[in-house]
Amino acid sequence: EHRSADDPLARSVINEAGLPWRALFLNLNYHAVHHDLPGVPWYALRQLYLHRQAAYLQRNQGFLVRGYGEWRRHFSRRAVAVNAHPGFGEQAQ
């Protein structure tokens, strides 16, 4: 649900999953919306996303998946490239 990116707003995915998956994961497939508005109830995330869809896709630089099947097709036969967070390993001063 996350990726390594310099811009924090581009790190969280929007996954346009079908209703069964949305219900199973309590709409957290709208991860960018959840990070933007963490106090919003899970059942309101989809409506907020649909209302501001273009803005969310611009903010997260098009980090969009069209359902969990897309990830299954893409990653079922190949390894996932794991990138460290840009700040990983930096020591606190």
C-alpha cells in the first residue's frame, strides 16, 4: 500500500478495488485518502475519494491500482522490488 518516494504525498496508493475487497479491508484501499484524513470513518473514504478523485491522483502522482487482481497478475510470478524509505537509516541528530 506504500512505495518509496521523495514526496510524502506520493507514497500511498489508491486501489480501486471491487466492493467485496473494499468491505474486507474497510476501504483502506483508499490509502492516500486515509493518510490525508485519518479521522474520517472508513465508510466515508470512497465517497471522499470519488468527490476529489482527480486531485488525489495528482497528489499521489498517479499511484493507482485498478483492483487487487492487478497486483496479483503483476506480482504472482515475479519478485516485488523493495525499496527503502528515503529517510531509512538516517540517524537522528
